[in-house]
Amino acid sequence: MGSLDGRIALITGSSRGIGEHLAKHLAKAGAKVAIAARTVEVTDKRLPGTIHSVSESINSEGGTATPVVMNMRDPESITNGVSQAVEELGGLDIVINNAAILVPGNLETVQDRHLDLIWQIDLRGPLLLMKYALPHLKNAGRGDIINVSSVAGVFPGPGPYDSTPQRREGSFYGMVKSALERFSQGLARELQGDNIKVNVLSPQGRIRTPGNIWAENDPENPTLEFEPADEMGKSAVWVCEQGANYTGHILFDQDVCRDQNL
């Protein structure tokens, strides 16, 4: 018996990278999993993996997974994806908002359309998914929402600042992630009487996933040596195992694994 037997999860951005490993860890713990993402076929050799390949991998190892097409920019796609997951898996009581994008540039160089893109995918999409999933979580009588954030969401505090160039400027990404964290704690407060937990989980360090190293990977002859996000997976399972009072936490994967001996 797995610790998450009887649980049903939907994980966005789970065709590869962190989302794929979250899905595989939850499935290994006994949850049925909806693999939700846009990717139905590989169009960039640097970004292997589809909703079908991840689902097949989980099913071949004795788990239960179903592929769900979900475009986080499209409210109708989110609604349809939730309905499909509920219909095919029999309900929904775990939602993990993992899908996100980074946009290049600073305030002077950023393209206006990229500002729309990061807000729509990284913040509006997760809000809509939580909204559309909530009736199903309430119907289940329990639930977990885990919003994946980033160290970029940690406020840098007052200056002066280290002027060493950063690998990535995190201002736009940090902006939407800190907003998601703030909303998560507000929602946790709203839902604590409904037996639904809302927590935030972030990778503590860089995880060399396909998306993380995409910009530096060779388009024609890419390395496919990626780093598994096992600490994120173990931490997410642990969060889902906790009682209804474990809500409103801002967590980092390495801390959770160390503190809980995972």
C-alpha cells in the first residue's frame, strides 16, 4: 500500500523536468496522476518528453497516469483539462501548479508580449486552475494544492547590492512567484475549514532539467544528461501525507528532505 493510495493528482508542466519527477514520485506513492502539459510531440531535441511518454512510463511501472492536454494561457483548455482528469481518473484531490516560463531581458529590453506571457502562464493560469479544481477538491472532502515557486521569489532586501552578473535576472520571475506565494497563504487561510491544504514548494538549488539548460544546450546535438528532481518529488509526497493543519507553508525541497530524513 502506498501512502497516497486513493489520491488523484493533476500536475501541470509534467511532460518533462520537475513536473515529470513530481508525477513519478506521486504515482510511486500510489496516487493516480493526470500528466498535464501542452507537449504532445517533441519539436525541439533539447526538450524531450511528452504527456504521452510520461504517462506510458508511469503505467508501464504499475502506476496509473493519463495524458491531459493543458495550455496554461487558455482558460478553456484549463477547464477542459480538469474535466478530463476528473472523468478519466474518478475525481481530483491534489493539484500541483508547476508549469512556468522565464522571460529574457530587463525592464528596458523586455518585450511587451513577454510581460503578458509570464503573467498569463505563471500567475493567471495557476489561479484559474485552482479556481476550476476547487469544487472537485471540496467534493472529495480533502485536498492538497502545491504551488511550485522559486528562490527568485525571495525578496532581495535593501541595497546596495552585489553587482556580480547573475546567470538569470530574476526580477520578472521573482515578481510572479512572490505573488503566487502571497496568494497561496491567503488561500490556505480561506480553505483551512474545508480540509484543503495549500503549500508552496521550491527547488533550493539549480536543477539541470531540459527547460533549465535549454538556452545553453546545443540545438543540433543537445546533451540529454538531465538532473532528476527527486528532492522535489519526495518533498511533494511528504506534504501530501501531512494532516489538514499542515497548510500555508513556504518550503524548499532540500530543507524538507533534510528535516524529514527523506
